[in-house]
Amino acid sequence: MKFYWIKTHFLIKKIFSGFVWDFPTTEKKVYLTFDDGPTPEVTEWTLDQLKQFDAKATFFCIGENIQKHPEIFQKLVQEGHSIGNHTFNHLNGWKTSTENYIENFKQCEAEILKQFSILHLKSKLFRPPYGKIKFGQSKIAKGMGYKIIMWDVLSADFDTTVSPEKCLQNVIKNAKSGSVIIFHDSLKASKNLEHALPKTLAFLKENGYKCEAI
Ligand SMILES: [Zn+2]
């Protein structure tokens, strides 16, 4: 049994206050995020859903996938979404030396910069795969001008033992103003995503929430 928090515990946010967990606000807006793409079909389907609800989001892309699917990656920015670095090979920071981790992180940055001048990007965003990063690694990334974006609400769409409906409930029961919500535009998560995303977008709209890019 895997363990994770659906709603990030306030003590975790407090202890790791150098990371962004949410954007406290009284305005009704949330930040949808999608990790692990670009993935053919899944990412394009996600973009269509977002467009239908006039929602903007943030995509944390794996460098290797950007290299394979640059045209989908370009589309993310063209459609007004934000993009962020998610390392080149989806490395687990806790299991990787800082030197190798930063090298892989820079490799992803280089892939992003092949597609876009940094001037086209609103800000430099990084999400460590699995949310696992060593202090020294995060210090270097921050020193390079990156904001480290974690999350407040986990859909658990990546977990194939979680039902699509549970995945939806994880989001709509826990989202509040300023929440950063995490989904995955990956093949593994697609079954849960296909159910949960349209219903999440409809729920947010009915309840007056706007979806913004970070
Ligand atoms: Zn990931």
C-alpha cells in the first residue's frame, strides 16, 4: 500500500516553507497542474478539455517527452498555459546524487529553451518528480531562479488502484481558493483523468472558480 496525503498536511507546508504549496487568496481561483507530459493524445485531449472551460493550467514536462513531442509542447504555450521543468528523466531526488540531479534538471531546461526563449516564459518553475528533492538540490534550483512548485491537493490519478470516481472526489472535496491541484497527462493516469478532469472543470465552474496558470 502506497502512502500519500491527498491534502498536503499543514505541518509539511510549514516545515518546507521554501516550496510553493498553494497561493493563499480570498479570490475564487485554483491552479490546475499536469505532470509527466507531453504525451500524444492524452495531452491534446487535456488541452481540449481546458479550452472548453476557458481554463488555464500549468504543465510540468519531462525533458525526454519534450524532445519526442516538441509540437505538443509548443501547443501548451500557444494556448496560454504555463510550463515547468520536471527533470529530463523523471528522477527521484532522494535516490540521486545532487550532481546528477542538477545535470538532469539542466538537461530539461536546455530542452525547454530549444523551443522557447526564456523571455516567452512567465517564470521559471520546477516540480521535483514524486515531490522528492534533497535540500541541496532545491537550493541550487532556487539559486538558478526557479520557484519550486509542490501541491495542495493530490488527485492520485496516477494510482491505478484508485477508482476514477475517488480521484474526482479527492479533488472536489479538498480544493479551495488558491489550491494547487495535481493531475498527470500520462498514459498511466489517463483512465482516471478522463473521468475526473471534465467533472472537476464543471464543478469548479459551477462553484465560481477560475482556473489560472501559475
Ligand atoms: Zn512526475
